Amino acid sequence: MTALTLSTAAAPGLRADAIVIGVAKGTAPKSGNLVVAPGAEAVDKAYDGKLAGVLETLGASGAEGELTKLPAPAGFKTPLVVAVGLGAEPVKDAWYDAEALRRAAGVAARALGGAKKAAFALPVGDSGDIGAIAEGVLLGAYSFDAYKDNGKDDRSAKAKNGKGPLAEAALLGGKPRDAAHKGAVARAVAVTEELNRARDLINMPPNDLTPQAFAQVAQTAAKEHGLKVQVLDDKALARGGYGGILGVGGGSAATPRLVKLSYTNSKAKKHLALVGKGITYDSGGISLKPAGHNETMKCDMSGAAAVFAAVVAAARLGLEVNVTGWLALAENMPSGTAVRPGDVLRMYSGKTVEVLNTDAEGRLVLADALWAASLEKPDAIVDVATLTGAMVLALGSRTFGVMANDDAFRTAIVEAADEVGEPSWPMPLPEHLRKGMDSPTADIANMGERMGGGLVAGLFLREFVGDGITWAHLDIAGPAFNEQGPFGYTPKGGTGSGVRTLVRLAELTAAGTTRTGCHALVASISRYCSGSSSSRFS
Ligand code: BES
Ligand code: MN
Ligand code: ZN
């Protein structure tokens, strides 16, 4: 991964391949159309204060996602200036949005693939900005080339593997001796390293990333980070009565697994359980998906990848909260041993489910994992899943839907997602949709009304959450896998959607045990802070 340093160096003496600056669309009455953002003063000065005009001549506007390259002025030790758009200039007393900085840093890092060193001279107000820029760089520099001719001939591997990521990024305006700045970088490194690992797992082809292989990856990580790990294989699942996971995995030669990954902290007062859908490939099963709907279905384990990454990140950050991750891993394939439409499964909770459509498999594996998580009586359970095409139709490809059995908790999750720059939207669980899943044969069917299919899936999951447990469901089917071109710090392919929200959630849950402030999240799962004033943690 790209190496990060905080640097007090300044242009023009700085040595690097490129210096990255921010530009914005001017909003003040007197400014022109484009303004050079704070942090780039020395660069602007070297252009005699005319940098904004030069960039406008080149066609730059300051729009988000825009990137303009120009040769550095005479006397600079860095040959290239890269101007990235930050969107609208903040009005009067406001400052640049952390997400605008994160995206701009990502755009630049992506464009600088192959470079040895780049200096980032973006606007820095506080340590939060440094953290956002660091995240943007580390996420934007991501590339997945493990399968690009990595055969026996290293010379061809080198030649064909493209340029490789930016090797080093120096963040200017960062304070190398400031604890908050250093902490922000350390947090960004831990979270983005794990997030990028989740992306690797999502991008890995399904012939290699089987449930067994995923479980093995979790075992290795657990060892490295001192986590407790338990893996139930198909035999153990059968002994335990996990009918949902076994039913879905029954059609594949690659047998299913349930992985439990536990991070515990001696100062923890709360226990957060995270449950991830881990369908390593979703063919649809006997209700086979048509061509055109199955090419990207290796991404159907993105929820489990997000949960895995979040638990490891929580451990690396030493958060004062217990976090248990449950990875429900199976491959959904048609075969003579596959579950059929019409079969009834006896789930881990004891409920029976009539399988009407074998392509509605995510809810079946999640049901068993939700029940297993519930038996430990955690303070809250959050599941993450690429669950329904309906959610993609509803919210598009960049926003995940959030459903919950507690309105305050749902609000808190949407807020936490917003804080870290993940677009999400609250969705309801309308009671009237429940009866569409009534089955003449079993306790419930795995399908209901087609309209509102994402909400129907949420209502199904709710049936498998233990009584009295606060629960939320994130349907990341839209944002988990980017089929279009890269944007901001988001690459094509696996995105790592959900990871940053889950980590923030774990931080807020931990904060509720150590601070007096009361975030909506903490309020919704901590009775004792309801009396204090309601202030959001920064
Ligand atoms: N994995 C899919 C959902 C999905 C769709 C994820 C698009 C990512 C992108 C899920 O298992 C599925 O097939 N859901 C069905 C449910 C239906 C049969 C009730 C769907 O949404 O069509
Ligand atoms: Mn499916
Ligand atoms: Zn699926």
C-alpha cells in the first residue's frame, strides 16, 4: 500500500513527482469562477498569483472529480502540478467538507499510479481533514492485479501488471508531532488497509474464493490480530441444525461455513454483533439467474467481507467495545443436491421456511447467523448484505438502504454513515408486507410481494432476531460493486461498502462507555446516557 508521511516541507524546495492542490468553484461575489484552495498558496505565488486564471484557461472549473495537470513553475523541484476539483467553495465561515477532500485525494492518487512520490497540498483545517485526505489517498491508490499474468514468468508479470499504485504520499499541512494528526493517519491506515483487503476478497474470482478459502483467510487474520475464531464446516453445521446455511450451500461442491470472529476488549461495556452475507457466488440456484445477471455475482459476499474488515479494524484500533463478526458463507449453485423451490428448511432458530425461490438465498443464510448472534444477547446486531435487486432499483448504485427494528438506531446508523462519507438512506419495514410471506406449508416463505422487495427481505430477517435485541439491516446491493468507471476514491469492482460505517458504529458504541456525550446511536442502545445533553461526538 502507499506509504504516508506527514510533512512540513513546502514548495518550491520540495522533491516529488507531483504536487497535488485543490481548486474549487468560486462562490464569493468577488472571486472568479475558479478559486485555488488553501494549502496551495506557495504554488499560486510561484505563478505570480495567477494560478486560478491559468487553470481556467486550461478549462478547469473546480468541479468535483475534475483533474487538471500542468507543468510546475520555474524553480520548482517537483515537475508536475495536479489540480483536483473540490466542488463549490465553502461559504463564508464554513470549511471544506471532509468527503470532498477524501474524494479529491482519491482522484489524484488514482491518476498518479506509477509515481514514486506525490505531495498533497490540499486544505487542512483540523486532524479530521488529515484523516480524510489520508483515507482518500489510500483508497484511491487501490488496484487489484493479483490475476494479471502473475504466472511463472516474472518479467512478463512486471511488464503486464500496469504501473502499480503511487508509492509514497507526503501530506503537507499535517503536523508530524501533533498527536491528533498522527492518530488520524494511524486510524486511516488501519481502516483503509482492512477495507482494501475486503475489496481484494470481493474481486477475487469465485473459483478461488470458496467458503472454505474465505474461512481460511479469516483464521489467518485472527491469528495475526489476536482474535478468537471459530469455523463451523458443513458437518458441524449439520450437527448444529443450521438448515438455512446448509440448504443454500447444498448445491455446491464447495461446502458452506459459518465463521465467528470475536474481538474482545477488557474495558468494553457493550457488545456489538455484526452479521455478513457471504455468498461466494450467487448463480440463483435452481431458480437460475439469466445471463446478464450473474457475471458480477462473485460480489455477493461483500457483506461478509465488510464485517470481516470491520472486526479486524476494531481490533487494530483497540476500540473499547466487544465486536463479534458472523460470516455466513455458502455458494448458491444448481445441482442434484441443491435446494428446490418447494422445499422446506428447518432453520437454526427452529422456524421452518418454504423456499419458493432459491435465488432469495441471502436471507436464508443470514437467518441462521442472526439467530446464532442473538443467542449471545449482544447490545445490538447489524447485518450487512447484497440482499436485493429491489434496493438497487430504489436507491441506485451508490446508496445503501438501512432498515431496523428501532427508529433511533436506524437514524444513528444513517448519521454514522454520513459522518464517514458513505451515502445511505433510511427505509421502512411496513407491517402489511409481512403477510405476503405467509406459507400454507411452513412458518414463513422466503419470498413475498414483488413490490417493495427490499423491505420484504428486511421483514423476513426481522423474524430471526432474538426478542428485545436492537437490530439493523444494511442492504448494500447497489454500492457493493462498482460496474461503472472509477470515481473519487472508489475503484471499479469491489468497493468495500459498509466497512467505514461499521467501524464508526463500533467507535460510537465504545465512546458511549467512556464519554459523557450522547450520540443518537449511544442513546438508542445505552439506557444510562438518556439523561445527558444530546451532543454529537466530533
Ligand atoms: N444477490 C442477489 C441480490 C443482488 C442483486 C445483489 C443485484 C447485487 C446486485 C440476491 O440473492 C437475489 O438474487 N435477490 C433476488 C430476490 C428475489 C428472488 C426475491 C432479487 O433481488 O431479485
Ligand atoms: Mn440470489
Ligand atoms: Zn444473493
